[in-house]
Amino acid sequence: MARRLVVLGNTLTALAVCRDAHKRGFDAVLVDRSWGIAFNTRSAALVLLDAACPDGIACERICQLAQPGPAYLIATGDAWVRFVMAHRQRLDASFTRVLHAGNEALSICLNKSRFARWCRDNEVPAPRAWFPNDEPRPAELDLPLFLRPADTMHDRPRGGIPKAAEVSSEDALAQLLSRYAEADIEPLVTESLLGQHVVQYSVAVARNGQDSLSFVAIKARPAAEACSVGTYVELSPNAEIEASAVAALTKLDYFGIAEVEVLYSPRTGRHALIEINARPWLQYALAAASGHDFLAVLTGEARHEVPRKTRVAWLNWQDDLYVTWSRSVGMVRHRELGLRAYLASLLRARVYAVFDWRDLQPWWRRLLRLSGIRERQVRMRTAK
């Protein structure tokens, strides 16, 4: 009987997961409440839920997709991870396995304040933290400081609050904390590591008890100081960084796929864990392209590919063009990145956020949209 993987989400991450599942012999079913780029894929059956239907009804509809088994469930965005947490008992009873950590571990990863406290309590290397709503500012925490919303808010409005911001004066700190209070958003304040040259690592891990598989990549563009999503990410082995990330997940007794974000200072040799994305992440296609069979780890199946650790790079063409050539932040335009190095990086890219020869429809749809050509309505393919 064919295995089924129900994927919650419609983003580029969901697209990568569906493609990987299809390649590995799963019947992938993609589910969301709205149309997104992943819904153009031919690697999965599509289920578009009513945007207004209550969560309870949505849960029942999703549980129906578990029949016949074996069937697995995975969420590819924080909003859907919270949905899984809210309906965990019902989903656990319906699916062969929900491919996520327990709710306690997820709640730590989804709240930056809880994660910072957990790191401090478990001696996990992380930036020194201050929790303004609960305690006075530590005397050793000097400017510049780094502010972020305590709750992960990728899928929710932030009321004008930036995803992350560095402040270098007491007035700027007071003003930003006031904006947090007005928006009723809990702030997390940490030491800033951006004043020195840092390397931004991404450690990808699939963990199932004693069985785990991992690799390390560098988020080469944009620079860490941009506090933004990676547009060019390349495998780059680092045993110390990898071991530190895996050790943190072991202490958390983590099950599932995770991306651990780490900042490393070549000058001091210090590294710090910034956050754990407790789900597949944007550059998930790197795992499949380098032979890391994460789904096999989670489902307890044998793995046949030999993972590669180098010379695999992921590129998001559209966003990377902005990062490298825009007038405002273009790294090539502002001579932060040499033209020769930029062109060489393009030649190393083998994995793309949208383009895939075996599944051209998402790329074609994006090309039409960017070209200003009106798309024809696409007939839905629903799971049987």
C-alpha cells in the first residue's frame, strides 16, 4: 500500500517538501486554506480548505486524508505548527505518525523568550538575554542591543514591529520598547553580535531518537547584518557548529526536522544559537539535493543515498537579484560582493527555490506573474 504524506502549507517550503516526498515514493497531499505557489506543483494532490471553516472542521477534513494508511503529517509553517499543537490528540490518533516534536518542545522553539531561558538553563551557547517584561536589565548587557518579538511571527502581523532590529542608543531602545508595548507584543532583548564580522550558519537536522542526520550550510546572502531570509545558501561543513546544534536538539529530546540558526565570530571563535525553526525550512531542497533523506529518518525506513557535505548551493533567483543588484541594498552594486565572486556563486548553484526540471509549473506560473501576464485559472486537483 502506498505511503501518504499530508503536507500543511502552500509556500516555497511546502513545495520543496512535496517534491522530495514524490521523489521518494510518497503520495503527497498538499493542504491549505488559500492558494499559494506550492499549489502549482504536479508532485502532490491538492486540497484547498474553505478559508472561513473553523479549525475543528479543518482538522476533521485533514484527518480524513489519513485513510488508507500508512499516512504521515507534516506542517511547513509556524501557523500550521500551532494548528498541529492545538489538535495534537486528534491528529496523533488518525495518522501513522505526526512528523513533529511534542508540544512542549515546539512551544519552546516557537517562543524566543522561552528558548532564550531554556538555553540559559541548559547551558546551550546563546546570546546573553534580557526579558524586559519580567526583570530589570542586567548590568552586563551593554549597547548595542538586539530586539525581536518573543513569539515567532512569520505568519502573523507584527503591528509595524520589525522582525529584528539593532539599537545603539538608550533613546532608540526606549522608543522601540514603547512600540512593542503599544502593539502588545512581548520583546526579547539580547546582546548584539552584529557589530563584528559574523558568519551565519544553518544547521539542518532530522532526528528520531538515536537516529539523526544533519548537515551545515552558510547563509552567504544577504549578510547576517541584514537580519533577513537567506537568498543564497551553500553547504559548508563545520564539525563544531554541527555538534553544538545536534547537542541542543538532544537536550530538547527533539523529534522531527529542524533548522538551527547559528552565528559564529571568526575573530573570537565564539558561536551562539539564535533559534530553532521546528519544521522544514525555506532551503529544505538542499537536503534532498545533497542526499540527506530526512523523511526516511522520521519514518524509520532504510536510507540508500550517501550524503554529500559540500558543493551544493541553493538559490532563490528573484529575491537574490534584489539582494545583489538593488539600489538600496545591492551587494554587488555597493561593492560588498565582487562581480567575479557573484558569477562564480551562480555557477555553483544546483538547487533553486522554484525551478525544477521535473516540476516546471510553479516556475512557469511565477514567470508569468512577474511578466505581468494574467494567469488562467488553474483547475484544482483534489486528493481522493
